[in-house]
Amino acid sequence: MRPRPRSLVLVLLGLVAACTPPDLNADGEVATDSDETTPDDLQSVAGGRETVRETLVVVESLVTGPVRKQVVVSARVQTRTSVQVFPKLSNLPVTAIHVEEGDRVEAGDVLIDLYDTELALTEASAKAVFEESKRTVAQNELRLEELEASRESSAQRSEITARELARLEVLGDLVTRKEVDEARLALVSSDGDLTNAGFALRAAEINKELSVIAQEKAHIEWERAKQNLGHSRVRAPVNGIVAMRDIEMGELSSMSAPAFRVVDTEDLILDLRVPQDVLAELAAGQLVEVTTSGAPDEVFVGAVRTVNPVLDQDTGSIHVIVDLAEAPGLVPGLFCEARIITSSRDNALLVSKRAVMYDDDQPIFFAVNGEGAAATKVAFVAGASTATQVEVLSDLDGEPVPPHLRIVVVGQENLKDGAPVKVVKEAF
């Protein structure tokens, strides 16, 4: 049992002695050592020569009240969204800067302008090529329509010639051989025309396909030129605050060096590392209270979003992410203390921390009996605690501790179980 300093007890003993009125004799004078005393007056409260001294104590009652169990972890406020902004074009001079550090921006806002004259000319040229390719496709479509009509006409002529030849062959001797031969030659000619029309139509189809491909390529080049022209204006990728600007007027852009960093201050988190022995007590949705040294009286709130049950191999800790509610004064990088509330009770039995001592790491306190003449040591199972009180769950046998006990809060340092005490004050 580790005794506490006895300075407060000595002060109380002095106060008691100073407040005790002096004994007066029959004449109303202060009694001296020469005044007669009886042997009974020299007896102690225990009797006999072996006097057992009473210990003067101050007591207070157990109380009931709210208590909660919490896990306390220190961390820095972070933002879930922190984006470095890189120019997408290199070796172009900066012609305009539109924001400074600390400015709030929306996604799509222009941060800086780069030199874009050559890019604009390239975009205009690519657009012209694309427009020309569209006209070429249109011309090839018209040519294809003409050849399709020509082939249809050749097919009809061939069909008519074939019917005429068949008619002459049926007539036999009624027609001359010359007429039949001419009909056969006409059929061969019309079939040749039909075949040539088919070849021309196929060539026109190929030309149309090639012109469509050329149009698509021209469109791609135009889109690339437009995109490059758009990249000459470096824009904010997300909503947030400009946390860093690292580019100056006239400086050449570089795709390998970030020009800005934008952080979203409306999406703040705590990335906590919690001891593994509290894993079973943690759960998503638990309330988290956050305080900072800069504003110790202000409490920010959040909630546990995720609890990773896989332990960190290097530290043996648990990875916990906490979502924080947006509040003035809560900014990324701020060092804070987070309290994860794992459980709470409104009517817990509480004992003052002034009364609690430890006997081989076992929490104990001393209670006085009804008459206040003796102290009884009570070993108990401790629960949650507040700044000044400890929750009493039960005694070591699991039995509830009576809530009406009067507990020694001053003078218990050298007490033993059953020691005589004298209550000099009831603390409230």
C-alpha cells in the first residue's frame, strides 16, 4: 500500500487542537499540570496503559452520477482531400496568377494562365483540317450515291438485254442470226458495264471509309489541340483552400513540379493509432471529443468512421479513422487530443479519487462504520473515471458496494483494516 503525503492530516490535527477549548478549574481558571486528575482521566479509549490512538479523518459519502469510459489519443487534424496541382504543359511562361495562399477556390476555378498564343494557332489549324475532312466525307458520300445510281441503271439495262436475247432465241427461224448475235453482244456489253459500275461503287465506298477515318483523325487532333489550349489555364481540381503556391509570374511551367496544393477544409479527419488492448471496446459511430491547447475550453466533435481490426505490425496499434464536424478554428495540421467515448452511464456509483489507494495494484478505500469509530478496508473493482472520481463496479466478490458508505478522504494513509478513527469533518 503506497501512503500519501501526511501534510493535510497534520494541518487538520493542528486545527483541531487550536479549536479545542482549554479545561477550566472550579474557580474558572485554566487548569494546569498541578490540577488534580483521577486515574480514569489517564485511561485511553481502549483502557489500560497500552493506549491505542484514534486517527482523525475526514469523510464523505459515495455518490451516484454520470461517468463514461474513454480512450485518449493525441494526433494532428488532417484532411481527407489534399491535392497537389501540377501544370499539364511544360516550358510555358506564366502570364497571370489569379489566387494566393489562403484563398478559397471551387473546382474548375482558374489558378494561373500560361502563354497560349501558339496553342491557340495550333487549335485553329486543327479545327480547319477537321472541317475540311468533313467536306471530303460529304463529297465522297455524294459520289457514292451517284455510282450506286449508275450501277442500278446498268443492272436494269443488262436485265432488259437479257430478256431481249431470250425472246429472239425463242422465235428461232423467224429472226435472222444477225439479230441474235447483236443481242448477245449487247448483253455482254451491258454485263461489262454492270461489272465496271460495281468496281467503281466499291472504290467509292473505300474512298468514303478512308475519308471518314481521316475525319476521325482530324477530330482527334483538334480535340488534342483544344485540350492543350485548355491546359494553358491551370484550374483547381477540388473545392478547398489554397494551402501552397510555388510558382511565380514569368516562370516556366513544369509537369514535374507542383504549382499549388489545395486542401478541403470541410472534410477533416483524425488518423489515430490506438492501443490494441481497447480493440474490443471500439466501434464505428462512437462519439469523439477533441480539444486543442490553443482553445482548451472549446470541445470539437466527431465520430469514428472505421476501425481496422488488423494490427500495425510495427507498433501493434489499431488504425482508427475519425470524421470531424467542420468548425471555426479546426484546421489541418492542428495538434489535438481526441477522446473516444466507448461507453457511458448516468447513474454510476462514484468514489472520490482522494480516497482511493492501491494495495499491490488493487484499488481500495476505507469506509467508517455507522458510529464512525472504526475504519474498514474495501477492495473494489474500478470502472470508468472522471477527473476527480472513480466508478465503483463491485467488490472483489462481485457483490454491489452499499451506496450509503462514508468514505475516508483525508487521514487514510496509515490506516489498517479495523483501525479506530475519529471523524472530525463530513465533506460534501
